[in-house]
Amino acid sequence: MKLGLDDYVIKSPRHYARLPVAARTCLDRSKVRARAIRSETRLAALLENIHLGVLRMSLEGELEEANRAF
């Protein structure tokens, strides 16, 4: 689970009742991840297309990322 597994169902008839819940949880998390990726993509496109320099720096003052206008 620590490496990214969403859920699991033990292969035993008494655990099969959990299958719909596990499937729904997985689908819901997948939708959330897809929305996050879409938002991130839209933000990246916006930042690349504006004519204003935008940058992100670490707390130590190191440049982490910047758009082309910067």
C-alpha cells in the first residue's frame, strides 16, 4: 500500500463482499488523480502562455522552475 496500491481484496469467499467497495474506492481515487493532472496541465499551459515572468524558488533560494517569459 505504501508504494501506491489503492486497495486489495483477499481471495476468500467471505471477503468478496468488499469487492464493490474496493472497486469504487479505486475508481474514485483514479478520478481525483485525473482531475489533478488536468489542473496541473492547464496551469502549466497558462504559465507558459502569459507574457509575465513567473518562477518558483526553494526556501534556500534555489530556482526550482520558471516559465519562458522569466
